[in-house]
Amino acid sequence: MSEHGSWGFTVQLKTDPHVIRAVRKVIAATARIGGARDADARLIELSVGEALANARFHAYQGGVGPIEATVTLDGEMFSVTIQNEGKPVTRCSQVPDTLEPPESQSWGLYLLGQIMDEVEITRSTLDDRGTAIRMSKRLSE
Amino acid sequence: MFKCWVEKSPLAAIVHVRGDVDLLTASAFRTCVHTTASSDSNNGGMIVDLSELEYIDASGLLALDEGRRLCQQHRRELVLVAPPPHVERILEMLKLTELLPVLNSVEALSKHAQFNDEQLDKSVNETPQVVPGREPHGGRDPQERQANR
């Protein structure tokens, strides 16, 4: 069991590229505080960056919109939930679960699935339209 | 801080990239890679020096893959040099390491098929030709780079 116990925080942000860069670095730093090795923290940073970029491009059509990011550490399980209030996914969005990398258009989501131990895409709880992505990774010492 | 610049020689064009390739910078990185890969003035191979890369997202990785395809069209090889461990792991996840040679250092190019020692010496010792608007090479020297890996 991690010495870090259970804790977390929630931040509200916009899908501005500068803000996305800042937030993904803050979450990577949080993972390090939670016990993540540097390599894992850098991969978590990539996963968060891809999730936020997807929200910008798909939910807000490349524009700026509101996001809520919740970070929790429960024992060794580090989780990030990113919710938007934008355009809903028109079909059940899934993380590509293939042995071979998919077409390049899906690389971001594919990498997210490769890096994180659990990934779930659901309806946002912020409104009845948006999308939520919850991703978790067990932090090993 | 992001920087991307090109060092040219008769043997190869070396694209150096420093910092984060993300939503803010992927377009500039893509332009740098595309321009170098498809340049008629580049008669040799193409090297992308990743030793000072901090972060690269899917759009940056896509730019590398597009660069590979452009190099193929121009009958030259694209070689990646000195990716940090976390970047190399991402390249492996996408199986780009099966499509692109990845070398530890510029020196390792001497053992690579398309680069012989004589040409390499000529390449790394030449005064860099800076692409307009790009910064001159200001990174660590290759030996120091390898030592720090």
C-alpha cells in the first residue's frame, strides 16, 4: 500500500492549448508526488494531453470550451477523469484494443489505452451532452 | 522552450528538436520535417535528433511518420537519433521502431548502412547551414549527449 493514502482535487479549465500544456504538466507532477516513476509520469502526461486534445478537437470542434479534470490517488491507483460539455460522441467511442496500432487518426486514443491500466469513456455528468473519459494507472514504486 | 532547426551537410540533413511538441508547436515541427524530407537540395539522408525532446504527442508522432513516407518518395532514409527513454517507449507502442531506424547517437550512424565513416566525418564537422528562420545548432555535442543517456 502506498504511503500516500487517498486524496485528490478537481480543476476547471478551458481547452486553450496553453492551458492544456499547463494542466497536463501539473497532473504529471501530481503523479510524481503520488509515487510515480519519472517514466510513468511522462506517459501519464501524454495520456492527459491526448484526452484534452481530443476534447478540444472533437467536443469543441477545435475551439475553446470548458473542461473539468478530477485527479485522485487511492492507494497506488492514480486516476484522472476529464469531462467536457461539448458535442456528444455520435457512436459508442471505444479505446482501440488491437495488437497492431490503428490508423494514425486514432493514435492518441490508442496510446492512451496502451499506457493506462483502465480507460472508460462515458457520458459526462456535467450535462446531458458531453463526454467523460476516466483513466487509471497503478503506480509502482 | 520549443525549438526546431535544421543542420545541413552533403551527407544528411539533421533536424534538431528541443522541448515540447504539442498543440502549440506540432505545426512548426511538421513544417520543419516535411520541408526537410521533401527538399530537393537535400541529396543525402535525413536525421531527426530527438535527444533534447521533452514531450511529443500523437500529432508530432504523425509528423515523423509522414516524414518517413516523404523520404521514401524521395529515395532517402529517415533515421531517428537518441530518443529519450519515454519517447522510445511511445515509438515502440506505435511500432514506429520497426519502420524507422533508431540509433543511440550521431556517432552510431557510422555503422549504419547508408552512412560510412568518411561521409559521417564530413557531415558532423561541417559548418551548419541554417534554414532561414531557424536557430543554429545550439545543443549539446553528440559525445556529451551520448554520455548523458
